[in-house]
Amino acid sequence: MRFFITAIFFALMLGLCGAAQAGQAEVRDVAIANNCPPKKIEVYQQELGENGNTVYRVQCTMPKTVGAANTTAKPPDTLLISCKQNLCDMLRSETMDKK
């Protein structure tokens, strides 16, 4: 009986896990693999629970461009990276508005 109660306790503890376990190191690796040297990493969205998911916004260090800046479209300088447990993958790239 004691073993049964202990087993139920551990099963409940494993089922009530929090957010994704991936940290900034995993996010940085995905950003570098997608040709984005990270300048700033911040949490964009976080879901708690059994299927915890964390979305990070990574600002990239973009090289300076020479020439007319008005004629060309601005390249994306931000990545959204989704992490579930300790596995991370890029969702999309976007251009961050400078205000």
C-alpha cells in the first residue's frame, strides 16, 4: 500500500511539470544555426502545464549595409524560436519595428 501511494505521488509530480526546460543556450544554438548571431534573447510567450511550450524572441546582430537604405527592403532582424521541453525549433523570422 505504501509503495502504491508513493508511485501515485511521483506520477502526479511528473504530470504537473511547468514550462519548457530549454534555456538560452539551446535558443542561442538554434539562432546561430539560422544565421542569426543573437544580440538579445527574451521570452515572448510561455505556456505552462503538461505540454509546456516557451516561445523566445531573439534579436539578431545584423551587419551594417552600405548604400541607399530607402530603395531596398529591410531584412528580418528577429527570430521567434519555440521550445518544447528541451527541443527548440525556429517558428519564423520577422522585422522588428524601431520606434
